[in-house]
Amino acid sequence: MRFQFALTLQALWTGVCQAAMQHYPAAWGHYDVCKSQVYSDEGLTWDYMACQPEAADMTQYLKVTLDPPNITCGDPPETYCALENPYMCNNECDATTEELAHPPELMFDIEGRNPTTFWQSTSWKKYPKALLVNITLSWNKTIELTDDIVLTFESGRPEQMVLEKSLDYGRTWQPYQFYATDCLDAFTMEPKTVQDLTQHTLLDIICTEDYSRGYVWKYDKTVRFEIKDRFALFAGPRLHNMASLYGQLDTTKNLRDFFTITDLRIRLLRPATGATMVDENNLSRYFYAISDIKVQGRCKCNLHANSCVFDKEKLSCECEHNTTGPDCGRCKRNYQGRAWSAGSYLPIPKGTANICIPNNIGPVTRVCDELFRCQNGGECINNVRCNCPPAYTGLLCEKPRCESELGGCAGAESGQAPLTPPSSTWLLLLLLGSMLLRATSC
Ligand SMILES: *[C@@H]1O[C@H](CO)[C@@H](O)[C@H](O)[C@H]1NC(C)=O
Ligand SMILES: *[C@@H]1O[C@H](CO)[C@@H](O)[C@H](O)[C@H]1NC(C)=O
Ligand SMILES: *[C@@H]1O[C@H](CO)[C@@H](O)[C@H](O)[C@H]1NC(C)=O
Ligand SMILES: *[C@@H]1O[C@H](CO)[C@@H](O)[C@H](O)[C@H]1NC(C)=O
Ligand SMILES: *[C@@H]1O[C@H](CO)[C@@H](O)[C@H](O)[C@H]1NC(C)=O
């Protein structure tokens, strides 16, 4: 299955579109084209750009694992009662009957079906022993998150849960966010909300009470991990200055890694029990049920690919710039004329491709020339290196030197954001990788 086929077409379309419109208002980058043909003194040549795949619904490409494996309801069949009313017991689960089964796949099917389809756990029969469930989502590919992670509960929302992430295919895990009705009691953490975060504390892991209240908030069924609110700390309230965010992502590895995952794990630690004490005589009221999980993101291709294919149950970048590997993380054989380097979002709008170059194109390896110009006032020395001004680094001086300090490159004083923010809707569409954008820009 080639889910990027349409996107490749789009890229072509954009190419045509740009050729037809040379004075395209390139206030900032799209990063959807990896190369384009240009006329120069030497005739037709290629111009290379930093590029990345469109954001997509990533739940289509994951593998889900439950721990314990037999925690799904229905084997043996069970009848559940409503949390609010122990006499209302019409929720039946039977794994052997399709209409009454609640397998994990139902968390990723189309929402809006009537009746709702959902995964459901066994009930809290072993109370007071904790009812613990891990739901692990694995992509076997590095993914960059582009929008909030949203879980929709069919049961009451859990009183305690942790969202965890892995960046190394499930070998190690770090918490992303803690959720509890009482953060101090559950995790000895002060309750916070995403609104408490600043540019400098963006990487802090918080415990929030926003998504755990049961009874009062009965109709509020979602639990979020707020990606966009975090983006907004750099890109502004309606993400009108994505360039500032991209600039920051480019120069701050920690920040980039924060939004990058290979796996996610939802650790359910305590189900909703309502405002009252646990009713030990009717434990059929307590369980977890999830109707939907949303994960939006894009394949991480180190800015060397604008499409990512799902083939043989596996996502991989379609690498350009003579790079290779699932994340375009190395140079192809015979193209190791200089060290591999990720592409760069800077300078806005086209970024820097940092392509891999052939092994022996001459007595010396060319790093910079008329085509690969040193950026930000850097000077090309004998085609082998850029002599960068003190404030810049990178192969072509494309990066401000503020890697170590989060927030250090933000704002106008950094000199990397000489931007007039274009219309905010325009940029939102862009973030969402919308096709509409092309329609309006041509
Ligand atoms: C699941 O399996 C474990 C170990 O095999 C067993 O102890 C437990 O009772 C089972 N749970 C359910 C709900 O069947
Ligand atoms: C769930 O994952 C955590 C670590 O992420 C692990 O300690 C725990 O044993 C796992 N299983 C259950 C049932 O909680
Ligand atoms: C993950 O992908 C690699 C190739 O990149 C493959 O060799 C491996 O078998 C995959 N693992 C799983 C669990 O699918
Ligand atoms: C308790 O659960 C059973 C099913 O397990 C149900 O028949 C009964 O009506 C429930 N309510 C009370 C108050 O016992
Ligand atoms: C990569 O190498 C091929 C030859 O194998 C060449 O035609 C192509 O232009 C190169 N691409 C880049 C981005 O340098």
C-alpha cells in the first residue's frame, strides 16, 4: 500500500505550480519538495531543498500490544454495570460473538459509528489489587508528532494513568505526562496544566488533573497530550509563526527529540470509580473502555524525503539527496564524499538539503560552491569549507549557535526570524499538511 501516492502527485503538482508562479510569496517554507530543476549558466541543473513528508493519521500503521495479554473482556463473558447506576447492567461482553466483542482494533476504527465501537477491559474483579493495563503502540519507525494525542474513553476516564514514550523501539521508556484526579496523592507531583509551561520549561514532564474528573465531567470523555499548545510556545497562539518553531526545532536537539517517538504506551493504573468509595459488592462497575486513539504525525526522514511508504507492514522514508536507511540517516554507498548531515529547516523558506555527494568528484571534496552557497554571510573557502560568522554553525552556516539553550534561539533577537507572519489560517492548513493549501496557493 502506497499511502503517499496522492502526496507524490501533490508534490508534482506543486512543482508545476511553482514553475508557473515564480514570484510565489515564499514567506516561509513548505518543505514538501526535495528538488526542482533550475536553469543556470551550465544549463538545466537541480536545486535541492530540505523536505519532509506530509503529516498523516499514524494509527493506520501501528501494532498494538496489551499487557496483560488476556485483559480484554469477554473470555469468559461478563456483564457490566454503569458507573453511575449499579442497577443498570446492560453492557455485555462476549469475545465469541462479534456484536458483543471489544477487541483492541476497535480503538483505531472509524469513529462516529452508531453504536460506538470500543475496546474494553475485564472488570476490577480482583479489587483491591490494582487493575493495571498497558496499551503499547509500536511503529517500528521514528515518527514526529504534529498534533495532540487524543484518547476517547467510553468508560469513565481513568483516575490514574501515565502516557509514556520510547525513542528506541521499546527498549527504554520515558514518561510524557501523568494524569490523576489527585496528582499529589497518586504521583507526589504538583498538579499543573500545559498553560503553566513556558519556552524554558517546555520539556518538563507534568501531572495534570484536567482529564481525570469522573462524575462532574461525565460527558467529557477525552484525555489529551497537548502537542499544539507546546508548539504554540514558539509558534504563537494560533501557530502563526511556524518558522520560529522550525528554527528552534532545527537548533535544539532535545526539543526535536521531545516530539519524536517510535512507540507510545498508555499505562492505565486506576479506573474511574465516581465520586464515591469503591463499591466492593459490585465491581462490575469498574473497568476501562476506549473508543478512539488519535495520533497525527509524520515519518522522520531527517529532511531528506517528502514521502514515506507503508510496505510489508513497515513504514520507511523514500530517501532523496542520495541518502538511505529507514530515516534517511546515512549516505548511500559511493556518496560518502562528506559526512552525512540531516537537512535543515534554515534558512527559511527552502531550508538546506545537505545532500550526500559522490566519493571522488575531484582531488578535493566540494562542500560549497555556486550551487551550495554558505549561508548567513559565511564565506566559501576553496570549495572545501564554509568560514561561518561567529553566531552560526553547520556545514553551510545554516544554524544559529544556540543548540544548548532551549528558548535561546527564540524570538526576533536571534536574527533567524525576519518574518512577517502570513495569515494564520494559511499556516494552520500548512501544519496539517492540507491539500487545500496547494489549491489556494496556485
Ligand atoms: C490472565 O492470565 C493470567 C496468567 O495466565 C491469570 O493469572 C489471570 O487470571 C488471567 N486473567 C483473566 C482476566 O483471565
Ligand atoms: C507496563 O509497563 C511498565 C513500564 O513501562 C512495566 O513496569 C509494567 O510491568 C508493565 N505491565 C503492567 C501490567 O503494568
Ligand atoms: C522493524 O523494522 C526492521 C527493518 O527496519 C525489521 O528488520 C524488523 O524485523 C522490524 N521489526 C518488527 C518487530 O517488525
Ligand atoms: C451488581 O452486579 C450484578 C451483575 O454482576 C447485577 O446483576 C446487579 O444488579 C448489580 N447491582 C447491585 C446493586 O447488586
Ligand atoms: C544521486 O545519485 C544519482 C546517480 O546515482 C544522481 O543521478 C542524482 O542526481 C544524485 N542526487 C543527488 C540529490 O545528488
